[in-house]
Amino acid sequence: MSALDQLWPGLEQTRATLGTDAQSLAPHVLLAVHQPMKFRRVEWGKEASESPLRDEYEILNALLAPESDGWTIVPIEGESGVGKSHVVKWLEAQLHARDDAAQRHVILVPKNSSLKSIIRLILDRLDGPEFDEIRAALERASESIPEVAARQLRTQIVVALREEAKDANQRRRAGTRSQEDAEIEWGATVAALLDEPAFWAQRFLGDPDRDPGVVMQIVRNLSYEGAIEVRRFEAGDFQDLGELVPVKDLSKSVRKLVPMLQSATRREQVAGLYNRVLDRATQSLLDLGGTPLSEVFLRLREALLAREQELVILVEDFAVLSGMQEALLRALVQEGRVDGQRRYCTIRSALAYTRGTRVIGSLDTLQTRANVRWVIEDKLADEHEIIERAIELVGAYLNAARWGEAKLSTLRIPSIHGEAGPRVPKHQPEDVSPNEQETIEAFGSSHGGFPLFPFNREAIGSLVREKCAIAGRLVFNPRLIINRIVLEVIELRRHYERGLFPPPSLSTNTESLVIATDVIGAIDAQSQGHYKRVMTFVSYWGGNPDSLGIAARISPLLYCAFDIPVIDFGAATPKKQSRQSTPKQRGASSLPDKPVVATDPFDRKWKDLLDKWQRGIQLVQRRAGEIRKAMAAAMYASFPHDWAGSRPPWETSALEAKEALGSKHTYVPNARGGGGLSFADAAIVLCEDDVWADARRAVPYRKELEAVLRFHDVPETKGRWDYVGGEVQAAHYARFVTRRRPRYLAAAAAERAKRAKASTRTLVEVRLLSAAVLGHAVSGGNHLDAALDVLMRELPQQPVRSELSGDWRRLLEFAGRRAREAWAHLVDLVAVRQGYGKRLGTRILAIDIVEVDAAAREFMKTWTLTDKSNDLRRPLDKGLASRSSELARWCNSVTGWLGDSFDKDEFMAEISSLLTEAKASKHEQLVPDDEIKTLRNQLKRFRDARVAEALTKAQRGSTGEWGPVTLAALAYDDAEAMRITNELGGLLERMLGRVEGRLEATAGTGAKAREQMAREVERELELLQNALDSWGEATS
């Protein structure tokens, strides 16, 4: 067997020697692996950080300190796994190793002990009839039926709750009520929950064999021997009770309680009340022949005083003493003198408990009597100190495992502080060759001089960072180090023997690995089919190297020891900073130095960030945005701007690919931001998430990304390659662009097609609306043919008359421009021209009419603009509203004297009646000759004007509803007809007004004057009649 084989202990031997917890360690093994510990002596009510650090020997001194009252108590507090059991067992070993060990009766209460097993420990080695009687009662109690015991416990809990409530009520009446008495009084009410048959059967008793309830589990704490799970009442025991049985079937008092228990706070209160009386209830349940537990302690102390011995109680976990905690605490602080005479022996105790448990801190007795507690310090100064202590612990455990338990029991292991000599000898393998010795030294040793193989200092440091973090904080936790580091690696000996160590499965948390991309690349190129194993080896035994120089430090002897191909990282090993070592440290290797601060401008900003990102830490939004921007810039720089597919939509002609397919269309894995863009929908992608999470597969993508960031983000290298290594970066950059160009161009084409479709709809809408406003026919017998004709042919330009109203005139001018622009851009979108790129000709070979036809059909259903931001919308609304109001006013004016129906016969009848009445009045001249001439000319013009058509269209255009008919009516050029009609109407109103005035004036004159007036009116009305006859012919 080689020397390395001898240094790698077998798993069975290791487990037999070390176990998995301090509880299972034999005293000689515990002393062999013990490492110095740190504590803080803290007064109750103060923070641990306010106290100076102490060592374990000060706890021993505190436990053995002189006492005046006959008792000493030392509470030991710590987080789970930090070594509470270890320090308690270490105290036991120290007490047994002392020269005065015979003066003490030491009782160690291990974890997971039942109450009866604890009492047996107390009664052990105590002789006498009184103790025999207690033993016999204890055995009888062990034979009780669990269901019967559970019902007895239920009764005792209910009685205790009601008694406490009664006492609280009396204090309230006496005016001495405490703050918690109101809650205690509620205990009498909530006690009914245990008496409810359905709740008892399904929740509190349960199925004793398959699914025992909480009360049955507590009973087992009292009845069963060996390891148990400590059980007390919890809030969850009172949750969803209303679902176990219909509320109507519950008793009246419980029916009121069930709704209240929907509150988590109420459930916590109920559990607290039950636990408050649990100790008293379980004590009365345990039959010790009528002897109280406190009396058992007093008899024990009395017997030990007769033997001139002290009683020492060491409790590994105070929480397991459910049912006797309160009684035990009272017994531990009971004075040894009665009436000034020593009657009971001195009792010393150390009670370990987990920080945050209720069983200690809330007990006034302990806080007032003990004064201080000893807190195990697990928050060491820094990561370096945690790893150094872990290295010493691993070295000690490896050395003990190599000896084996049997051999360790024969070695003299000093236990008393300050005793000269090493704590335990170093195990030496047999027949070590010089080469093997060199390999052993390459793996390093702890400061205690124990070889670390199969670990080295770097491997232990990496494993501690990975496996000893709690809530994101690195802690020194011996239990985690033993179970997750020592035993997990030792268990892999078979892999080592078969040349398969270290297996990739050793890593369980990739976030702890910080390995450089170039290091991964070198491994990939030289691993000879062992990539995953080499990666695991370099990651751990190389200390997660973040540069080629750090990776090159790994000794070739380590590769050979594990039968791994030696990797040449092609970089000089950086010099280590010298460290001053103390005599204790001399000759031992040390942790690798922290990496020198990078001088590369890229490294300063990006290296650590990319390393963490590649280990699984999500990239923050700001940095992710910078990466997306750089990637988009790289692809845009490679975009073929003469490519036909790159033509932008007409309405955003300045929009280029940089904006159309920019950072918003870029996907990077495991990063914040990005607007929910998926890998499948992105135009530019770095790689898939699973590829980026795989260190090996991500190597080329990491190199490409670094090149892109150097060229587009890092100021010192932005836009240039003329620096050391620039040609390599340029190659990676080119690979980045080449690999993504097909996807990018396809996305650009798809984006253009998408935008073209939307643009086609907008262009069709603008063209048809503008053309309709300008008076072009967009509908006819086959309205779609008319629309397509307007869309695809160039329309003649028409000047806009200055006399038109402001908003309508501005609309016509704007619509004329937009109609011409829309036509030009629409042709660009759907026409196929002769030529390519800059040589693109003007000759149109074909038209893609499909999208145009679809857009025209859809638009002509509603004649509504779909793009709310279209710049035609505002002038269209204002212009059409102005034109509609103008036509409405004209319609009202004309129909006011022509009538709504504009019937010629009816109008002529009214005029004839007026003329008949006027002829009979005999008035003087009413119409001057010049007005008759004007009337004749006006009637001639009126005859030539299309007044009826203009009025009809004006009525249609004044409805306020836009459509092809309305727009055609609004666009109808009716200015001449409106002017002629207005002038004629005014002339007739003046003439008829004078006739009416003359008729009214002659009503009170003489006969002669009336005859003269009648002759004048008759003559002039004949002239008017002739004029009206001419008008009638014109309108017919």
C-alpha cells in the first residue's frame, strides 16, 4: 500500500472513529480532534458583541468556581452545529481527566434523551431502599399504555390551563394583575379544544402507529427509550381545525373559537398557553412512586454529600428535557444549606441550548441566578480566519481517523490546559519513498503538522466557501465541516482507487466557483477526455483560479496523485507575497494570496462581474443594459446597408437597423431587464441560459462577449484593436458577428416586413382620405377598383383658392402634400423595380397588391385612422369640422327663403299670389330700372349654376359623419353656386321688401292716390313677373 493510500482513511474506519456528531465521539477521540474554541461571556439582556472573547478553559473554570450557595450553573448558547455538544462533552472529558475526578458524580444528559432515560441516569450508581422504590415506580410507568397516558396528559393540560386562568382571575380582582394575565385567563376557554372529540381523535391523538398527534408524540418523549424528536405544541397544531368537522357539530364554546384561530397570532398564543403548562402536566403524569422530581434530586445530593462528592449535571441540549425543564432548573439552583447547616452536596451544571429557543431566555430563575451566559462565537473576524480554523479541524480529524478509535484509546492524549507535548501524535505512513514524501508535502499540512491529503489548503478553502454558508454568510460550523467536507471526500476513496477522483459530483454549488474563462479554455484544450474531472480538480485543489497565472501554481505532483493530465496554462507563476510566519506556522503552506488588482481596463470593470454572472449570480439591470447595447452595436456595425431588406418604413425614414433591432431586441441569459424578451424572440442573442451556466460550453461565448465589450464599451480600447492581444480579440469579435449574422438578418427582414405591413395600412389610409378630401372619386360602381386606382396612380395637383376658410384651406394644402408623399412611399413598399442597391432604377416591373388590397378593404369599412399618432388626424378633424359648419350655415340660409324641400311649383305659386295682391294696390314705381337689369343678369347666372346639386351636397356634408359620400360632398366645389344664390336671394329680399313697404304705406291714403300707386305697382310687378318667369325657365 502506497503512502498516499495509508493517508486516505477508509470510510468505515472514519465513521467508526469520528461518527457524525460530538455525541457519538468517545472521550479520547474527542480530545484528539478538539480545536480551540472562542466564547463570549455575556450578561443577560446584553448583546454578545459587547463582550471580549474567551476560551473553553474559562468555561471550565466558571463551572468549577467556588460557590457559597451550594450550586453553580453555566448556560452555553450557540447556533445549531457550532459545537455545543462538543464543548459539553469536552467538559465531561476534562472533569474525568482531573486528579480530583473522584470527588464528582458527573451525569451527562445526551441529546435526544427521553425523560425516563434521564431519570435513570440520575439514579445510576445510587443504592438504597428509597432509590429502589423510585426505580420500581419508573419501570411500572414504562409499562403504561400510550393511549391511556395520552388521555391522562390531556386531562392534566386542561386542569393546569383552568387553574392558571383561575389564579390570573384572582390577581385581577385583587388589583395585582400582570400584563400577561389577560392571555392566561383566555387559557380556560382554549382548553376546550382538547376536549372536543373530533379534534382530539383527528389532530391531538391521531393514529398512534401511523400518524400520531402532538399529544401522543409528547407522551413518547416520556415513555420511549433512546433517540426521540422533541415535541411541543406549535401554532400549526391549531390550524384548519374547522375543516376537520362541520362547525355546526361542534360544542358552543369551541364553535366560537374556530373563527378566531384563523389568525396566525391567535394560534401562536394558544400554542404558548399549552406549552406554558406542559411541564407541570407531564410531571404529574410521570409516576415516581409519589416522589416529586425535585425530591429525587435532593435525595441524590444528600447521598452524595455523605460520600463527600459533588453532583455535576451536563446537558447537551436543554430542549429535550420537555416535561422537567422547570423542575430541573429549580433543583439546580436549590441551596445546599438548611438552617445554616450543609445538608446537600454542591451541584454544578452546564446547560447547552440553541440560540432563539424559548426554553431558557424566558425563565426568570435562570437569568437572575446565572447572571451570565456563554455564547459560542461563530462569526469570526473574516473569511481567512474561518478557513484557517477549518483547515486545522480537518487536519485533526484526518489524523484521528488514520489512527482509528482502538489505537487512539491507547495513546496518551493530554487534556489539561498547559500540559506540555503535542495533543496527539501525527500518524506516520510506513515505507514512504522520497517521491511520495514530496507529493505529501505538495498537498500541505495543517499548522498542527497533520498532512492534509487527500485535501490541500486550497481545496478546503473552496469547499468551506461552498458548503459552510448559512443565509449567505460564511460561518465556522464544525458539524458542516465534518459531514459536508471530511466525510463526503473520504467516502470517495473508491473513486480514487479507480483513478476517477475527484468526480464532477463533488460540486453542488456552482456559485462558489470563480474560475477564469481562459483557464477553462486551457483545460478544454488539454484535458484529454477528462474535462469534467480536471475542471473539478482545478476548481477546488487550484483554489478557483481566476487567472492563468494562479492556475499555473498548481503543483504537477497533485495532478499525478489523482492520475489527471497535467495542464500547461502557459503563464508564469506570479510571485507570492512573503508572509511572516510564527514558529507554530513555520513550514506549513498558506492560503493563496488574494489576486493582484487588475491593471487591464477591461478587468477593472468587467472581469469580476462576468465571473459572478457565469457562476449563476443574476446580472444587474444596469450592466445587462450595457452588454445589450454593446452587442447591438456590434451587429449594427456589420449590417449590410445596401441590402434590399434594410430599407426602413416610409414614416420613419431616419430609423436604421441600430434602432429597429437594438438593445431591446438583444437577449442575454440570467439578467435583469430586457422587457421579458425570450431567447426565441430575440434578434441578437449571446447564448442559451443552460449554455451560459455550463462553464465548459460557455467558454467561446465568454471570449466573444469580452471582445465585444472591449471594442464597444471599455474607453481605453473602444473602436480599436491596436493593443497587445488586440488581434486575438478581433478574431473573437469577428466570430461573434459571424455566428449571429444569419439570425440578425432574418430578424431584420421580419422586422421590416412587420413594419412594412403596418406602414402599408397607414399609407393606404392617408392616401384614400387625402384623395377624398381633395375631391377625387374613391368609390363608384366597383368601389374597390376606384380606390385602387386612386392609390396606385399619380393624381394631378390642384391649386387651393385663397378665399376658402382657414382650417379647410389648410387641410386641403396638407392633404395634397400627404397624398403625394403617401403615393411615393407606397410605391416604394410594394413595387418591384429594376436594379439593385445604389443602381436601383425607376422602372417598376410589378406591384405586390395583396397588402394594399387588404388594407384598402379594411379601411373602407370604417374610414377611420388606426394610427392615433398620424399627423393627418388633427388637421383633418379641424378642417372637416370647419367645412361642415360653413355648409350648414349656407343650407340654413337658402332653405330659409327657398324652403327645405326646394319645390319650384310651390315657390312660383307664392310669387304669383304676391304679384296679384301687388297689382291691385295701384302703387307708384317700386323697382328702379337698374335693379331690373341687375335682376335679369343675376337670374341668367343663376340659371347656369348647379344650385340644386350644390345644396344637396351641402346638406350631405353638414351631417358631421365622415365617409366616402360625405367627404365627396365636402370636397365638392360649390363656391360659385353659393355666391350666385346668396346675391339673388339678397336682391329679391330687397325688392319684395319695398313692395311690402309700399302696400303698407297706401293703406290709409285717399282713393286718387291709391289708384296712382296701383298703376305703378301693376307696371313694375309685370316686369318682376317677367323676370321670375325667366328664373323659372332657368331652374327647369
